[in-house]
Amino acid sequence: MDVIMPQLGETVAEGTVTVWHKKVGDTVKADELLFEVGTDKVETEIPALVTGIITEILVAEGETVDVGVKLAVIDDGKEAAPPTEAATKDIIMPQLGETVADGTVTIWHKKAGDEVAADELLFEVGTDKVETEIPSPIAGTLKEILVAEGETVDVGVTLAVLALKDGATAPKAAAAAPAAAPKATPAPKKSKPATAKQSHAAPISPVVARLLAEHSLSISDITGTGRDGRVKRKDVLAHIGGAGSAVGGDTEVVPFTYTRKLTAEHMVRSKATSPHVLQAVEVDFLGVEIARRSMKDSWKAEHGFSLTYLPFIANAVCEAIADFPRINASVVGEALHIHKKINLAIAVDLGEEGLVVPVIRDANELSVADLATAINDVAAKARDGKLSGDDFTGATYTLSNNGSTGTFITAPIISQPQVAILSTDGVSKKPVVIEGDNGDEIVIRPVGVLAQSFDHRAIDGAYSGVFLGRVRQILEETDWAAELS
Amino acid sequence: MAELAYRDAVAAAIAQEMERDENVVILGEDIAEAGGVFKTTVGLLDKFGAKRVRNTPIAEQAILGAAMGAAMTGLRPIAEIMFSDFLAVCWDIVVNEIAKARYLTDGQFTMPLVIRTANGGGSRFGSQHSQSVENWAMAVPGLKVVAPSTPADVKGLLAAAIRDPDPVIFFEQKSLYATKGEVPDGELVDELGKAKVLRKGDDVTIVALAAMVPRAMAAAKRLQKEDGVSATVVDVRSLVPLDTQTIFKEVQHTGRLVTVEENPRLCGWGAEISSIVAEELFYDLDGPIIRITSPHCPIPSADDLEDAYLPNAERIVETIRREVD
Amino acid sequence: MPNDKIENDDIGEEKRLELYRLQLECRYLEKRAYDLFLQNLVKGTSHLGLGQEAIAAGFGAAMHSDDYTFCTYRGHNHTLVRGSSMTGILGELMGRECGLLHGKGGSMHLTSAEHGAMGSYAIIGAHIPIAAGAAWSAQYRGTDQVSVCFFGDGTTNIGAFHEGINMAAVWKLPVVFVCENNLYMEYTPIEDVIPVEHPAADRASAYGLEKIIVDGNDADEVYRTAEVAFAKARAGDGPSLIEAKTYRHSGHSRADTATYRPKGELEEWLKRDPIDMYRGRLAEFGIAEKVISKLEADAMAIVDQATEEAKASPVPSLDAIETNLWADGGSSWRN
């Protein structure tokens, strides 16, 4: 009996033989510990399934092989198959053409009891295309004829049985031919393909099957209101608690819109892919605030929208990425692909319609003013439903502006395949300690938290932390008024 | 806003683009003085002159070959093939030359040309002047395929097609030429690859194209009134690029998809969309996808034969009543 | 050497050397392509222009750099004489990354748009109206560019020939149509399939064009004919249809051993090998043997270098398969 690598888990595809407890020549008893296997999940002891002698060990300790691969052979004294009194060979109806499905035995050139030599003419077959002479594949005695002259049978049906000469072994079967009953009944001719649509009584549609499975329901739990009592999607949803409206019960069921579904899938996948770590810095936005205030009215008058903190942050992020390029990258296999371009995605909340994340390409080449305009354009397009395919591709880093809702801190979810995402949370007046001329003093400053989630496969806390520090430094120390003019 | 006929929207779009870009030129049979056999290019000769608005001999291979040569060398030609059936006469130029020149030279050529053509049945012209062949074009990589249903879509999508850097076949539905619709004033440029949801419902999503769109809308109205069945109607507008996301969103909402195609039964555009939905939205389907098409025969010419041949609102209503529960 | 011959030389030494150089490069390129095919480095099919170099060279030497060439699948020579990279040509034949088309098109589609080589076309006659279209564009834009369209004798029977030349004549487009009559339409003698003697020249009058026949194996004659036709086109006087008589040394394509040719025909034509003839012509015009030999050595060196460069180039990446269908570089048909 062959000992094979077992499958020690549904998603396990291979295993490593860690320890052999027997060697070649040893006897092993059924259920006795034979070897141990390690997978990436578990170490397991494997017993022998039969009693016998180890005749071969094919995979050494430490070797890793796929599930199903032969590891060793135990001679348990049993033959592979019960021996027959004498070896025989079935003669089957051959396939005499690619599209031929049956054939008629026209002439037998031997009868039961006759000796046949290898390659000697044994019988003839007629199909609707051709008449062919068929020789015997081996030498032997024609033991019995199962299909008479004039009978039509399907390809593969056994026509006769040859008893092989003493000492001869049955040659290995070629392609598997379907085994037939000793007296094969001629197969009926194929009927014309049905054109009528299949009909089933009360079929279960794919969506109904899915909903039943997702909610651990059985079809018999649901009353069907469709044709012939068919259970419709509506019926399952109504059973669960009503689709979109409170129908008695304590639960209102609101099925996901298509966009919600896609968002949900992406978020789960992102968390499953990247080990998220949250880091945050507090930024003193005084410098930004002064510049914003001074430009407030003239900007609004000229551009038609207000100048927010976001373009300043976007500008600082781009500048900091220049010094910390690994923030602007993707994990591909076991490598970090660092992107030369900085394409900033800006998350825009569309309420019912969900979250969209359009991209501003080469954001590092834009000034603060240009960024403000670009961000505003892209958000407007998103709200008007005017974004197209190109607007969504190629992002290398994402900004998620949660601050407009007044939050203190947010742990955002990375937009795959990026390795980091920055949440810009609420800016509000806070007491802050600064080193003044007379020592420490408390002043009131506009303070806000920048919170970055990063992928710990790609970078470590120190790198991310120093990057955030740099962003803060740029925001706090740049002459923003000069940048804007 | 102005009310324009579908045929006038064609001329309006061409005029808008010819004014904007002096490299836009048009050529075709009888398009100059005569303004086109379907009166789709009326006024363009007077406005832009004989150098930019050129009549050609009856020579479809020459018309499209010349358009291709011009598009390769700096112009933006709009070539008319009078009846879409005639694309068969110059099909080599369309599929072997225009559709492939960029790919097989790995990008040495950009081919910003538009082929406009009168498509579809309903006008009693007989089987060689009534075919809907947008599905032929959809099957060939390298061609963008557009088929608008309203005058506003004609103007906006033709302008977008003219501005597109790739070859676009613009299928005008001849049975819609006389229909009228509101068209916004001023410059109008739509977007290829965007379907439009014309009506929102909860029970079934009907996806239609060109002349089938108004019929689908009429059917939806009747279904609501007579059966209380509420249907979503999606006008695909653009077969390549295809707005699969809008179709998915709407089918996911209702759980049922019905396509209405003027093409004969085999290999119409609806077969492709059905296949994509069946593959990618299988677990959102509450029943089989149904395709309403013309029968798999050429188009007969007599009134009642042609009317019964093409899908109409009555057939759409009956089919949905029968197949969608 | 009679002085008056050199004095009255309308072509001049410089142009003659260019004509010889171009013919040599064509000949050596095609021979190398054949050798590489025998070594299984050039795959698929290849249609060689061996023996027809004088036509490519004669027209090529007369063209301005911004003129347009449209040729058939037998277009290696026509593409080369516009200044296209020899490495790019051999690379494309061998399906390598350095190929003119990066391995996406192959021998039948050689193109170098930056040199005005606007494509080699594999469907018989399709490029005739396309060449007319490029000429229309030049006419529209008011430049003095000319579009030149090369095709074989068999092409004169196909529909696009009629449509394209007719429209070019009606619109008086600056396009020169050149029929390379090598006596065989693929495997059939041309006389079996045309009802007139000259497949192109005898059809010219149908389009109101002159009957022009030139010895396609004499590069000087070809050059002179080209100059006349180009001058006519640039002056706004419309197209020309030229029939250049020549002979194909090899089969129609690599697969063809040309056993349909009558005995002795090839040998007769080999005596009129255009390059041998031109070598003699150069001598007649007093060009020194060592100048001639140097041209031959230089041409061979270029082909050798290009062969090595092409062989060293890798096969294209599989990523290229779904690129450059559209102007944005991609091939997406859906969102």
C-alpha cells in the first residue's frame, strides 16, 4: 500500500515530512505511529493504515511535497487486485471517427473457442462512414462473443472476451473504456436534441439559494408568492424582515446597494490583506490658518468655493513623500514597489451612493492653489456623477477627510494596493504649550490630528512616525502666504 | 433648450465640431449639396465649403480607405456609409485595416475617425437596407460602437465620438430620424461608455438600444398600468466601451434582466451582455435572463411582416408577462 | 569615358551613389532575411523583394522625407529605403522586442511612421484608397507632400484598385500609384488573368491618366519617372499610375519554390539583375572601383550589425498582448 501526503486542512496544498518513526525494512503495525507532518498551520502525527514491512521511503525528513504525493510503500502481503483464474482481455467497439458514436459488427472472422494470433483479423465494423477490418490486439483464445453480427452498439461496449495464453499478462488498459454488462444491449440511436426549454416545478433561483444560505434558512421555511408557488427573492427578504421597510418585527432589513456591496468587499479584503497600524500626530495649524484667513474672501470671490485645510495637507504630504518614498508604494509578492508618481486619491462621501475615491494625478507637481482647485473639481464631478474610469485608476496614496464631521481621530482603512492612508480629522482651538521668551506658556492654537493607517508589511512604526513628523513640520513651518501668492 | 429632430441633431453635432476644429472634415455619397439622403448633413456645405464637405463616388472601400489615410496623417474625418448594410462592401477596410492599424504597429498610428451610418429596420426598405449591424462591429477588437436613441444623445455622443482619438462607428437609427426631442443649447459633449437609466423600477430591468429604447419605455408604462409590474429601462447607448457597472447596478436591484435587440437571434449584442451578467451577477438573479430579438431570418419588406419581425412594445409586454413572475 | 555623357548627366554622382547604396542595402537585407528564415530565426511567412530593388530605390531616392509610402506585404525594401532602422526590420521579422512593431505585426506589416513608411498592407489593394486618403490630407492641409503607393500586377484586378485610383483621379490627389509588374500574380502568370497587355498601364486611361511604363530594373529610369510624377503631384496636377516591369528572383513567399515558372525564364532575368546592371552603370560614369567596393562593404556591414543587434534583442514581454489597441495605450472595452 502506498503512503501518501495527507491533506491536513481544506486550504493546505502541501506538507513537510518532519520525522520518520520507521525506516526501510522495519515492520509497522496498523495504527502505529509512522511519521510526522508539518504544514504552515499544524504539526501532526500520522499512523500507518496497515500492518506490513516498509519497503520504500521516497521522501526524506525535511522535504516538502504536495498533498497526494507518495511518501513510502508498505508491503502488507496483499495483491493490488484479486487474481483472476486466467488473464483476459475485453475486445471493445472502437471509435472509428471523431464524430462517430456507435458501430455495427458486420462480420466475425473467429468463433468462440478459436485461437487468435496477435494482429490476425478478428472482426469487421461498419459505421455510417466506413467499413473497417479490426485485428486482434494480442494472441489468445476467443472465449466468448457478446455482440452478434448485425448488432449495433455504442463505442466502448465490450464485443467479445479473449482469454490470454498461459503466462501472458493482461496488457495495461489503454484509455479507460466504459465497462459493460456481459450481454450488452444495443444502445438506442440518439434522439433529436430537445428544443423545449427545461421546466422545473418551483425552481430555486441563484439569488434565492444565496439568501437562504446566507441566512441559514431552508426553502421550506419560506412561503412562495411566485408562479406555481415559486419562492421569489422578495419572499425570502420579506421572511427575513421586509425589504427596505419595517414590517412588524424588531429589525429593518435594508439590502446593500451595488456600491455598498463593492465597498464592503473592498474593506474586508483590505483588512485581510494589510496588517493595519494606526499612528497620529497633532498639528498646529496656525500658519495655515493665518494664510487661509487672509485669502478667505478674495479666494472665494475668485474661485467660487472656500479654501479648506485639505489642499495644504495634500501639499505637505506630497513634499514629505519625496523624503519618505516608501509611504507611496505597493506590496507585490515579496517586494515593495515604490511609485515614482504621486497620484493622490481624495475620498468623497456621496451619502446613500457610498464612498468614491477619485484621483489627482502628479499631485506633487501642483501648487497649493492648484491642489485646491483640483480637489474641488474632483469632488464636484463625483457629486454630479461625472467621474469616469480614468478618474479612479493609478492612486498611490489616499487622503480621507473626516474632520468636516468634527472627529478627533479616525483609523482609516487602506485603499488597496496602497500601503498607507491619512485621515485628516477636526481642527479646533486647543490650549497648547509653547516655549516663549519667558519659558513655557499656554497659548490657544487651532490644532488637528492627522492619523495615518499604514501596512506593517511594507513599513515600520519608526518610518511612518518620522514621515508624519515631517508632514507636521512642513505644515507648521512653511510660509503659506508666500506659497499662495 | 430647443426641440430638434434626431436627423438635425446629427448635422448640429458635426457643425459644432467642424467650427471648433478645422481638421474635422466629412465625406460620403450625396452629403454635400443634397444634404444626405436622410437629410442628416443639411447646411454643412454652405457653412463650411466644398473643401471640407466632400461628395464621393459610390465607392465604399474608397470612402473608408480615404478616411483612414486622412486620419493617419492629421485630419479628423467623419465618413458616411449610407446604409449600415453597405459596411459589408467595405468590411475589409473596417475590420482588417482601421481596427488593427494601431495594434499591429504597436501604437505608431492614432486613428481619430468616425464612421456614421444609417442602421436598422422599420422603413420597408427590404432586407439589404434594413439590417441592424452594430453587433458585427461590437465583435471586432479596435472599434468603438455607439447607437443613440434620442436627439440629445445624438448630438452629445456624436460630438464625443468626433473628439475621441480612436475609430468610432456611430450607428444612427433610420427609423428614429424624424423623432424629436429636447436638446440643450450651447456646446454639448457627452461621454462614450456611459449608459443611461431612463426609468427606475423594482421588478425587472430592461436593457435596450436605439430604436428599441422607446419601445421598451412604452412597454414599461403598460406593464405598470396593466400589471402593476415596475420596470427599470436602461439605454445602453454605447456597446464599446460598455457600461457594465450601470447594468450590474440595475440588475442587482431588480434581480431580473431582459434585453431588447433589433439584431437577429444569433450573436446580437444582448447575448454578450446576458453572458456577462450571467457570469458576474449569477447569485443576484431571481430567474433566467430573457433576450427579445428579431427572428433569425432576413427582414421581410411588407408592412405587417416587418412590424411583426421587429420587437415591439406589445411583444416586450407579453414576453415579460410570460417570463417574469 | 565620353565627357558629354558625364556633363549631360541629369542624375549626378551623389544621387547615383545613393541609388546604388539603397539597392545594395535592399538586396543584402532580403538575402539575410532568407538566410535567417532557413535558420528558423525568421518565422511565419516572408515575401522577399529580391530582384525588385531598383523600384524601391529609384522612388525612395526621389522622395522627400515627409512624403508617405504605402506598400504591400512585400515591403521590406520600401520600408528600408525611407530610412527605417535595419535592426528594427530584422528584429520584427524575428519577432523581437527591438522590432519596428515590437513583435506585434510581423513581416507583412512593417511600418515606421516617423520615416513616412506608413505601413505594409497584407490585404491586396486595401492600401490604395488609404494612400489616396493620405494624399487628400496633404492636399487639404496645403503641403507639398506626395503619397506613393506600391503594389503588384495582381492587384490591378481587385475592387479597391478601381475605387481608390478613380477617387484619386476625380479629386486630383497628389498620389503616385506604382505597379510592380513582376509577371506573376502569386503563382499564376499575370497574362492569364488580365484581358489587356499591361495590367496597370492599359487601365490608366479609364481614370484619365497617362500610360506610363518603365524598366523597373533600371534605377536611373525609375528615378527619372518618379521625379516627373512627383513634380506633377506637387504642382497640384493630380495622380499618376506607373507600371514598372521587373522580375521576382524568389518565389511568391518563402513557401513557394516557384516551379510554375517556365524553364529558363529566371536565368534570362538574372542576366538583367538590377544591381549588376547598376554596378556597370556606375563604372560608365567614371566612379572608381574602390568607391563601389566600399559601398558594398559598408552595406554588408550595416546588415551584419543589424543582424547581431536583432539577435541580441529579447522576445517581447507577454504584457504587450493587451496594449495599444486604443490611443490610451490599453485595450479595455468595459468598466
